[in-house]
Amino acid sequence: MIWLEPVSDPLTQESLEIQAHVLNSQPEFNLMVLHKAYVEPSELEEENRKNLAMGEKMLYIRSDDRIAGLITYLPDYSADHYPWIGLLVIHRQYSRLGIGITAVYELEQMFRTQGLAAVRLAVQLENKAGEAFWTRNGFTPVRRATDNHNNEVDVYEKQFN
């Protein structure tokens, strides 16, 4: 069974270690986004503080009793007033098991329950696996931009009908 668990405090040492553990299982993703293969828990703290100040929420993706991944999202990004998915990463051990698809479905259901009409996210241009995943899940590109790590990205959007 897959479910999303709100992270009450992403700044605790335990949470930072969990985040680093999940992220470090996907060094290729880290290289694309962060320009380094591995991150230390302490390195995540500053970015988490900045993102929390913008209103970001974090969810653990749970598979049975284990943390299989992470999702972060902004309920209302001030620049365009859309909700934005900031991060979806599945621990390598749980990749290719359908957990990401289920997690996206659960997140979309949460957004629909809140009366939201659409959601956006950014995909790094070189992230072909991410592009394919989000396209399979009904997202379409709407524009090109630069993310907060100075990566060129395509912005994707999904309308909830």
C-alpha cells in the first residue's frame, strides 16, 4: 500500500537524514539538478529553510512501513498562483515499481479535494526519464524557464477536469 505522509518538520536531523538517504540513492538525478552526485543532510537544511519560508510542504511517500520517496510542493507559488510540485524522487530500491505513479495520483487527489484546477512542475532539459514520466501522467509542456539552481527546464502543467 502506498500513501503520502506529511512531514511535520523537514528540518529535524532525522528528516534531513531521510531526505539525504533518498536523494543519494539517485546520484544521476542529483547531478542534473544539484550539479553534484551526493548531498549531506546539513546541505539540505538551508534550502529547506528557504523553501519552507515560501510555503513549501514535504511529504514522505510510504510503501507499507518504509519511506520509498519524497514529494515537495508549493500550494500557491506567488509568481503565478499555481500549485507547483518541486520534487518527486523515489529511492532507487523502489524505482520502477509504480510507486511514483501512485504517489502522483494521491497528490492529484489531494489537490482536487482542495478545489485546485491545475498543477505545474519543472523538468530539467536533460532529464528524459522525468519528461517521459510526467508526460505519461498527463502533464504537457507550457514554457521554458530557468530553475533556482540555474538549470534550463521545461515547465509542465496538468489541468484537472
